[in-house]
Amino acid sequence: MFTTRRRPLVVGLALGLAVLCFALGAWSSQLRVEQQIADNDASIAALRDQMVRNVLETRRARMPRKLATDGNLTSGANPTDGDSRNALVEDIKRQLQSEMGLLPIRVLRERRKSFVEVHAFDQTGKMSYATAGYLGNGYFITVKHGVIPLDHNDRDRKITSLVIIYNGKPLAARVVDAGNAEVEVHPGDWAILKVNGQIDLPPLVVDTNYSYDFAEPIFRLGNDYSKGIILSTGYVGQRMDSGLVSALTDGHPGVSGGGVLDESGNLIGIAIGRMDGDFRFSFILPLRPAMFAKVSGVSQVAPLSSEVHSARVPIN
């Protein structure tokens, strides 16, 4: 009788001890994982700093040194001391960033705010979606085929409502200018939209002189699958006879009209299409001054010169 009464208590204690041991083991494992992540982050930071130091030492060794007439090194301040050294380190970091095709996360997050989803509704209520980039003063740039039917088999389709999604809500827009495209993925496949009312979005700075050199890193922001503005990275391919540029970057549905940015975060083109059956081989429409003839206040990067190479000047 006594043994029977104690048996549930013993079983309960055993189960409790097992649960406690399991919890302690899981907690210990989690601590090890977190410590490993912290160690990895520290190793990466140390490796990055070591790379900078190595480049710095290499540059210092290659610097011309002042020699006295007797062949001995002259004494004097090290050109890399103090502020000069800090400036050199920052310059090296920028060059490493450029060589690796990177753009600061802060800049990418800021540019993301300049792009919105575009929804176009036809007379049947069917919706199509694309992306548009903000140019300032209520103007946006996007693709023509996203806001005007171009397909010969779809000429009876009429766009009855056009909106951008601003702060999670639809805001009415209208087409104020467009290219001469009659088919998709065409040099004239662009459009300018205008909305009324106040828009609190950071305007983009455009560069109509970007060279699109082979293998230059690019960054694309677009409305992938109508799931919001998503970032994709890639590389320039080559200029085509049509005036478009091939690129290795994602071309998912909905990114048409999305912004293509250079390493400075300037808008250099818009995503316009992709190769049939290949979502990684896409096409870019380079920006041209003619696209902004009816846009007031848009700014662009000044052409390179011996004195000015990054000033913002009006296009029109």
C-alpha cells in the first residue's frame, strides 16, 4: 500500500527531473550557438580590419621616401600620421567596398523609401502591378507597359484606374508622359506618372550619363511578385543594338519600372524585362534626358569634368 502511494510521486519526480535536464541542455546549446555567432562576427570584423591594415602597410611601403644627400632617410613626420592616416584608411575602405560591389546598408534603406508599388485596374476589374521611382514634386517614373496596354492581343483592354501604394493606401495617379513603345521591352517603354497632394518621399537623383561598363555592380529595387519593394544585386552585361542593356540580376514579375542604382545610389535606369524562361538574365532601360521633359524639379548628376563631378543640376 505504501509503495503504491509513492509510485506516482517517484514517477512525477523523474519526469520533472527529465524536463529540467532537457531545458538546461537546450539553454546551454543556445548559449553555445550565440557565442559561436558572436565569435564569427568578431572574426569577420578582425579580418576586415586586417585587410585594411595590410593595404595600408602596402601603400606605406610604396610611398616615395625623402632621402638626404648622404643616402640616409630624413627625419620628419610620417605622412600617414594623425588625420592623414585616418583619411587614408577611409579611402581604402571605400575602395574595398567598390571592388567588392557593395553599397552601404544605410543608403539602400534610404533608396528603398523612394520606390512604390503601382496598381493598374482595367474595365473588368483585373489588376496588374509594377514599380515606380519617385522623382520629386509628385512625379514618378515607371514602365509604359505597366500603365498602358501594349500587347496587340490586348488592345481592347482599357486602364480605368491607376494608383500607387503610399503609406499602405492607394493614391490616384495619372500618366503625364510616355515613350513611343508599342511592344514591351522596348527603348520607348517608359512612362511618367503624377499624383496630386503631398508626398513625403525622398526624391531620387538620376544619372543620364552612366557608362554601363561591363561587370559594373548594380542594385535593383522593385516590387517582386507584388510582395513589396525588394532588393536585388547584379552586374552589367553589355549594351545592345536596341539601346537596352543586358544585366545579370533578378527580373521577377512586378519589378518592371523598378530602379537600377549605381554604387553611389543614383538612379541610372529602370528594370524593363527579362529573358523568357530565365529570371536572372534581365534588361535595363538606361535613363535619357528626354524622359524628363515634362517633369519639373528633377535633378541629375552633373557630367564628369576636371572640376565638378557630383553636383546635382536640373535636367530641364
